[in-house]
Amino acid sequence: MSSSPDAPRPALRTAPTSPGSRILGTGHHRPERVMTNQDLEQLVETSDEWIRQRTGIESRRIAADGEGVPEMATAAARAALADAGVDPSEVTQVIVATCSHEERSPSAAGRVAQALGIPAPAAFEVGAACSGFEHALAVADMSIRTGASRVSLVIGAEKLSAFTDYSDRTTCILTADGAGAMVLRASEEPGIAPVLWGTVPELADAVTISARDGEGPYFAQNGRQVLGWALREAPGIAQQIVETAGLSIEDIDVFVPHQANLRMIEPLAAALGLREDAVVADDIITSGNTSAATIPLAISRLREAGRIPAGATALLIGFGGGFSWAGQVVRLP
């Protein structure tokens, strides 16, 4: 029996909210195998000088056989949990940002939860390629603030070597493998500012992983289009991200853009007018381009090296495949 459309309806209960969330710890994993520019000289027509001049990359890490996205993500997650002092049993949400997990199902997040023995978390992937981690971090922050999660494990992990055409010298010099992770918990003082995100539909095909000529799928990109967008549009977006956090560019201690190409990072950092003592992430030099993993991997390594102080304010911005972009300001542990 249906009620009258004019009859009052009971109010839906909403979840308790938290003022914000904060990052408790970070961790990363890089495969043992180092592929130098000299190694690539044996595979394709290129040179160490050519690669350094155009990308700033000196070496990159390549996963071993049997070392996939879930394995690297799990290793980074273990390190982040240890850094945060959090037991896996406390985690209520696992999000993995990736575009290179080779299994259609289960998700890489499900595999991580399984490997770590996390009991019944929400577990899923975010597939926004190079900006995937920033999307995932925003979802985790929203989940905690709305009561949908208590402790969230956010991971960026990629095995781009599985989708690399080593006969294409324009792309094989870039791609690499690795993972980075963060642990988040509710906080009375917000440690993650609101996300700013979007897409550039006309550039959707600028960065792809797809089949070509019946082979692949392979990673491919239009480097000129990506560079043009990064130099033309990214500085303004980064400034908006800082303003969304209620800060000014002078408040930024650390700038961590997507590690796509050092020749893109340097002019972008210069355009922002950062403080002279601000740290600009340059993990691309020895880690290569690991898509969704670049930003958390770079942050974890900066902290491990003691290059940034505790409580540093960091500006994150990722962009690439899709063509999607996202960023936020965060306070680091």
C-alpha cells in the first residue's frame, strides 16, 4: 500500500562528519632492477645525452617477472602503515590508483587487502592515469569526512613496462614501474584541502594505452600537446588549487607535480613564483615516469631523504591520460 504523495516522509539519517583528514604516514616501493639510459641504447636508437637533454631522466626502475601492480602496491602500503604506526586491522578503505593493473578483476585494491589481511575494507581502483592518485586522495578524504571510512590507505602503483613499446624511442625512455602510498585518518584540523579536478576533452587522445596495428596495447603520447598544456594551463590551475586551500603561493614548502618530464617540471615551477627555499620534487631523474605512482613515490622519497621538514605544506598536481587533471594542497607528516 503506497502512502499519499503529500504525506510527510521520514528524514534520512546522514553520516556523522569530521572536520577533515590528515596524512599519518607515507611509503614507497621501487623494483630492484635499474634500467639506465645506456641500457636503452642497446634496445633502440637513442643516447644518454639525448634522453637527459629531453627528459632529465638518468635511470628508471623496471619490475621483475611476477612483480605486478598488486605486489608493488602492497609493498608500498606496508611501508606507509609502518611509518604511520597503523595496524592493517584498523584500515577501513583501500584505494589503488592505476592504469596498468593487468587483471580485470579482482581489483588491485582487493589484492592489497588480501595480502595485508585487512578485514572487509571498501576496496576499489581509481583509473584516472597520471592524476589518479590525486583523485584517489580526494575520494579518501571525502570518505573520512563523511564517516564512510575511519582509516584509508591510498596507493598509486603502476607497471608501465608491461605496456611499453621498446622500439619507440619517444616513449620507452620515459616509462617505469613503482608505487607510493599514504595512510589517512580523521583530524580536527584538516590536513587535506579540497580537490580541484577536471578534464580536457579535446586532449583525450594525447596520452593513451591502447592497441595499434593489431599489437599492444602500448603506452603512447603526443608530447608536444602535453607539454603545451602543462606550460600554458597548469600554472593557472596550480594557483587556483592553492587559493582553494585558502593559502598563497608563499605558503607552499614543497611542490610535487606529476613526474612526467623534468623539462616540463622546471618551467612549471618557475612560472608559479615559489619561494627560493621551496623544494621542487625531481624524482623523475632516477625513477622515471610511473604515471599514478609518481607523486606519492616522490613524496615518500623526499621524506626518506630528509629533504623536507615535518608538517610541510605541499602542493600536488597531476595531469595526463584521459586527459584528466587534479590537485590539492596537503600537510605532510
